[in-house]
Amino acid sequence: MESVTQDYKFEGELLDIVTYPDSVLTTVATDVTEFNDELKTLCKNMLYTMYHAPGIGLAAPQIGLSKRIFVIDVDFSREEDEESDNVTYDDFNPRVFINPKFVEKNGETKYQEGCLSLPGIFEDVKRYESIVLEYQDTDGNTHTLDADGLLSICIQHENDHLDGIVFIDRLSNLKKSFFKKKLIKAKRK
Ligand code: NI
């Protein structure tokens, strides 16, 4: 039985996460135009998959869907009990972003990033310190969000996925080709 369901009563379908260099990860995603139940179910399943991974963000291209959607939770905590194999989750703050657009980008920061689609790689990436983002919710309503810190970094990382950019694209050419080769090699095994 899935511990996620057990502990949080969070229902969903576990989606397959696509790994680099799958072409969907280097494709520019298209806008969402229909705000229906199917979209709501998709977002719920994306959140479920993200919590399960576990990860703090997941973009639609990472589950093989080239649409401008990502989900984030930078607040949840996860505790693993090695003896009982039980996982407890707390402090959920799920966020869904559809058709996001940056209104402002300010300052500079650096953070060690990782990605569910690039397993085993963690590198410092330069990002904007704070952002203002306009986005839609699953009903198609538009919102504006001011974000800084980890939320801002995570939004920039996930938004890159919608533009066909993965975080190693933000590193030097030398590092990028090193990690690219490493990932291709790991995938062949
Ligand atoms: Ni990622």
C-alpha cells in the first residue's frame, strides 16, 4: 500500500517521470486552452507523483506532456521511518501554475539544484533572486505572485522545463557536456 495515500489521504495516479535526454524535455511546451475536469485530474496526479518521488516541483514535460503546466510545493516535509518503511508527510502547500509568464525578474542568487528528470546530478545554478509571475489556476483565473527564496528558484527551474530547458543547460558548456554524457550512459544501463 502506498504510504502517501495512507498518511495524507491524498489520492492520485502515479505518472511515469521522463528522463533526459528524452526529446519532450527539449521541446517548447504549448499553452493550456481548455480548463476542464481533465486538467484538474492531471494536476492532482502531477502533485501526487511529485510528493511520491519525492520532489518539490514537477513540470508537465517531465511526465511526457508538452503543456505549460507545473506544480510546486516547497513547504512540505517528509519523514522516513527506516524500520517500519513508513513515510509521513506534513505541512502540505501544493501550488499549481498554468500558462505562467514572468512580469518581473530581479537580483541574483545561486542554489544547488537537482531534477527528477536528471537523477543523481546536483549543481549550483545562477537564478534571479525574486520574481513576479502571472499565471492561471485550473479554473482559468489569472493570479499574480511575488516570490523570492526557494519558491522563486523552483518556479524558474520549472518554467525552464516549459521552454525545453533543463538545469544543466544553465551550466558551462564543459559541465553540460560532461553531465549529458553521464546521463546518456546511465540510461543505457
Ligand atoms: Ni526539473
